[in-house]
Amino acid sequence: MAAPRVRRLTKKRAYANQKGGVGKTTWAMFVGAAAAHHFGARVLIREMDPQGNASTALEVEPGEYSMADALTPDRKTGEVVAGGLASAIRRTGPKWPKALYIVPADVTLQSVEADGSTGTPRERRLEIASQGALDGFDLVLTDCQPSVGLLTINALTDSDDVEILCKPESWSVQGAHEAHKTIRRVQRFHNPDLRFAGVWVNQFLMAGAVPRKESRARVAELEAAPHFTGKVHEPHVVDNEAIRKAAGAHCPLWEYGAEAEEADNLFRGIAERALND
Ligand SMILES: Nc1ncnc2c1ncn2[C@@H]1O[C@H](COP(=O)(O)OP(=O)(O)OP(=O)(O)O)[C@@H](O)[C@H]1O
Ligand SMILES: [Mg+2]
């Protein structure tokens, strides 16, 4: 393990794309786990997706409160409790690093979208609930749902920066453009300090050592868009069976054996960049 890093400030990064199945949760869990395991960081994952995939894969320890409770306004005041997220922070399961925590979500988080209470501004519920609750964390990763609804707006309103995940496929690229529009809107109306930190191309397809034509074409298309030019990260992450299998087995990459060594090194590098970016 590398020497522990010391960070004075908490870095808050969100992963977004309104298209589903592009790697948002994979990044949140494996980047978070790598930052804790390989770099000694204290990491919190805020799950803003009612699908609850991160909570399931990280085998969250049982507890009373979840993201839905933290974001639901008090009936009398119509306001969310400032710092209330602290009560919903839980440990991850025994296979995962001790320094990796999660605010879990489940299907009840859907009700937050519909709650029309007028106290706390709807877009700022996560920000208010998180006030003071993130102290002591080096890295806070927010896993967005595949939509640009209220939960995603909340995630971006309370983030320092955001990365888009994108598969080299037409609909995913379209989703990346839509996500970028949402980022612009949040910068304009809710969080002028939000930084767009780039796009990760995930599940790039190869035919042996040669990139598949479709993957190459879609990456070129992404890079040609003025808002993405110079913002598409390298390396492009190829489709890697060990990533799928380790996630399915709820297992950290470094625990998964030789098969996952390449993927573990990859996420170690991405985590290092997330901590230093
Ligand atoms: N590079 C990769 N190689 C192989 N499988 C991958 C890779 N990245 C992600 N996967 C797998 O693809 C599936 C979708 O990934 P993931 O759940 O992270 O996407 P998502 O964007 O969070 O989806 P959703 O929008 O539904 O929340 C998962 O089964 C995951 O294990
Ligand atoms: Mg997900």
C-alpha cells in the first residue's frame, strides 16, 4: 500500500450520464475502494440512484437511515435537516476497506423526486443534508441515476466536479451530450463552481489488438464536439470480463485474483487521479 495521503479538504466528485449501464456505479465503487485501499483515503459514496446497485455490491451494513431519509423534508417545517446525512452514513461489508463508507439508497429514494415541500429549495436538499456531514472524508463520490431529474440536479449542485461515463455507442454518446447540457444548466442556475472534469470512455471494444471500427468512430464523434474536445480521458477502458465478474461477486478487484490484476491497476490509476485532480 502506498503512503497515506493527507488532504485538508473534502473533494466531491459526481459520476453522471443520463444513459443507463455505462459504468457510473462501477466507477463510484471501484474508484472509491481503490482510493481507500491503495492510498489510505477516507471515502464516502453517496448513492443517488433508487436502483441501489452500489449499496448491494458494497454489501452495506444494516442501518435505519438511508439517502431517502436524509433528503425527505420534515413534515412540519418543509425543510431537510442540515447535516442530516451523517445519520445515514454506513460501513461497507467486510470484504471492502474499512475506510470506505456509503450513504445507501433503495427504491424509497424515488419518493424524493415527487416530494413537493416548499421549504428547502428542491435542488439543494443534498447540499443542505450534507453540511458538516462530510468532514473528515478525503473523497466523496456521488453515483447518479440514469436520468437528468431532480436527484441528479441535487448531486451536481453539491459537487466540486463531475465526470461523464460513456460507452462508445450511439445512444450513450447522445446521453453524454444531454448530461453535459444538464451540467451547463446546473452551473448557470445552482452551482457556478461546478467543474466539468471530463469523459471516461468505458467498454471500448477491441478485435484482438485492433480497436473496433464502431468504438473508434464513436470516440472520434465525442472528441469532435467542442464541449468535449480535450476532455476525453485516456486510457479508454476496454470491456474487461474481470470487472463484470468482480462487481457481480461483490468483490474488490485486488481480492479477485490474477484475472483482475489489470483492472485493479487501472482503477488504482483512476483513483490516484481523482485524489490529485
Ligand atoms: N469496463 C467494463 N468491462 C466489463 N463490464 C463492465 C465494465 N464497466 C462496467 N461493466 C459492467 O456493466 C454493467 C453496467 O455498469 P454500471 O452498473 O456501472 O453502469 P451504470 O451507468 O451505473 O448503470 P445505471 O445507469 O443503470 O445505474 C455492470 O454489470 C458492470 O459490471
Ligand atoms: Mg448505476
